[in-house]
Amino acid sequence: MKIEGSKFIVTGGLGGIGGAVAKDFLRRGAKVALFDVLPAEKGTSLVAEYHSTDVIYINVDISDSTSTKSGVEAVVEKFGNLKGVMHCAGIAVKRPWSNAVADSISDFRKMMNVNATGTFIVNAHVTDAINKALNHPAHPSHNRPSSKFWTTDEERGVIVNFSSAAAHGLYARTLCYGPSKLAVAGITRSIAYESHTEKTSVTRSRIRISKALKNSNTNKQNPH
């Protein structure tokens, strides 16, 4: 994929991993939109440190579909058609040790909402945004995309979701975090299949979707 001139979203863009990804994208000539949960004024002031007109900040709660959709639309309006997303946002809730498993229920809900549901929301809206510019109306006699839906032999875009080593070899104190990141891996496989395989003899889209593993559970949607 050609990165130079392409437009990407980086979720968790003000965190350590997201920030490093954004800097590399900019170094390679891409235009980048950083999504995070810091207020717009604070986020914009941090982005100003990049000293580049090719990067913007948008306050987005990835666990909220409306917020994410609005953010994606704002990026398209500012930069033009999207090429992809590096989805780094996630949370790991810290709490004092307890022998009562039920004490973790609220933490489990929070992490599943952001890490799992948030991943699906981001993937769904970014996939739709990438495809929108290339979609063709369905034939009136068929309840499916037209044969012109497939317009290129090249990939339309790319989505990378950050999972965690904790999703595969669960270690101490990942009772809630581990399953939420294992869900990220499952969502990645499902959406990749949906976006890349043939359905009713028409390939739905040409978007490459993959997961990346990180060896730390400290990546936060809002690290500040």
C-alpha cells in the first residue's frame, strides 16, 4: 500500500502507541486524524506540537456509534476519502486486588464496551466510509450490490486492530482485560471475512483487515 498522500485515522492517537504510529504516518507523507477522548481544546493543543497541517485532532468516544460516525465523517470532509485506520484505542481498568470475582463485573463491562464494542464500531464506520466512494447503486431487480460494486483489483483500504498478548496466553490479573482483547481478535476475523469474501457472487469490498499484538496492557484511550 502507498502511504504517501493517503488518509488515515489513528484511534487512541494521543497515547504512546497511537502517537508513534501517527508520527510514522506523517513522516511517510500521509494525512492523519487522531481520535481520542481528551476535550477538543486540549487535544488540539497537543497536536499543534507536530507542527504539521497534515494532522488533526477529533474528540471521539469509540464506544459511541454516533460520536465515531461523526468523527469519521469529519475526517472525510477535511481530507477526502479514507484509506484506513490504525485502531489503537483501548482501556485497562486498574483496581485493588480482591478475592471476590464479582467485584470485577463493572470493570468487565467497561472494558468490553470500549475494547470490544468500540472495535466493532470503529471497524464498521471506517469500512463504510472507505466503501462509500466506490459503491454503485444496486440493480433494481436484485436485493444485492450491483456487479459494478467491484471496481478495482487493488485493495481499497486497510484496517489494523490492536489486540494483546493477553488475548492468547492469559497471565495474572487479566480476568477482564484478556477476554476483551480476545474479542478484538474475533471481531477482526469476522469483519475481515465480511469485507473480503464473496457474497452472492459479488465481492463485498477489498479492504484488508488485520490485528496487531502488543505485549503490554497499558495502552489507554486517554493516557493523560
